[in-house]
Amino acid sequence: QVQVVESGGGLVQPGGSLRLSCRISTAIFSIWTVGWYRQAPGKRRELVAHIGPKNRTEYADSVQGRFTISRDNTKNTANLQMNSLKPEDTALYYCNTVPFGPDWGQGTQVTVSA
């Protein structure tokens, strides 16, 4: 069973920044594509950014230019730097592989509000 632990969420004003981090306990982290997903109340979970084994990145249109995903294979971590945050970025953020596997963490709450 893979364990996923996300951290770094919080309450921030519009225009602010947050840095999320997740750690996935697996010996084969380096060969996985890893992504950050989010789910807002009443909405479906969506993939907002992912990074491949060779650090190729892709972003949802809604976060392009504001979010940056990165990874550190020596620590089994994937980070999401979020800048210029908007109220519509408010959601519970999760980390998982792409396509997602069965093991989800608790997520980390991001709330963007004045």
C-alpha cells in the first residue's frame, strides 16, 4: 500500500501564494508521473498539474502561468507553487499518480478569501 501525505495548505488572500508538498512512500517514485488534483465543494475532482519522470510538466488552463509543479526524486516529494491565487482556487488539494491510483491522502485545504 502506498502512503500519500500532503501539506502546505492554508488561508490566503487573493493574489497571495502558497506552496504545497506531498510525499509518496514508494520505491518507484522516480518512474511515475505525479499530479496535483483538487476538489471544490460540489464539484468533481480535477487534475491541475502533473510532472513526468523526465520533468515534463502540464497544467490545466485555469492555473497555467500561476502554478508550478516540481519534484524531488531523492525525497519522493512533489511540490506545487501557487501564485496569484484566486477565490476559485479554493479546494481540497490532493497528490496522486497520473492516472490516479487507489491510495489517496487526506489532502490539504487551500482557502483563498479576503
